Amino acid sequence: MSNQLGRAKRIRALVSAALEPALLDVRDDSDLHAGHAGAAPGGETHYSVLVVSDRFAGQGRVARHRMVNAALDREFASGLHALALTLRTPDEHAAVRS
């Protein structure tokens, strides 16, 4: 996947392909981590990601994180430093929203 797309767009594409989410929100939080470990000039190192997917059904928290991390392994290898993940099934997300 081209580096010219921008990391947020690549994250969206990779997570969408792997997990077919009903809802996906990717937020670049790199500016909040400027000067911290792993932060790079130009950002694109720290993200908050919400994924709502049926693929999480029956999976525990660690398994869900592993699914996302596996989808983003190339991004971690190329400078992605940190993800704050919120991972839910559609039913879990509906319960939180109500």
C-alpha cells in the first residue's frame, strides 16, 4: 500500500479489509504526543481507533487487539508507534450508545 496515501487512510483501508467494520473511526493523535517517545516530526505515529465489527463476536480483548495489530503489521514496521483501540461488536456498541 502506497506511503503517499497517508497513514490514517492506510489504517482505514487495512482494517476495513481485515475486519469489515460496521463503524470505523481513525483519529491521528500524534500532535498530543510531540516530544514523547516514538513521536516523529510530521506526526502519523499515534492514533485512536474505534472499530465495531461482527468479527469480534466471541473474541476476548487480547484476541481483538491481536486481530487489529496483525492487520496493521506493516504500519508498525514503518513508523506507527501507538494505537489506543476501542474494539466492540455491534451489540456492544449499541449498548454503550444507549
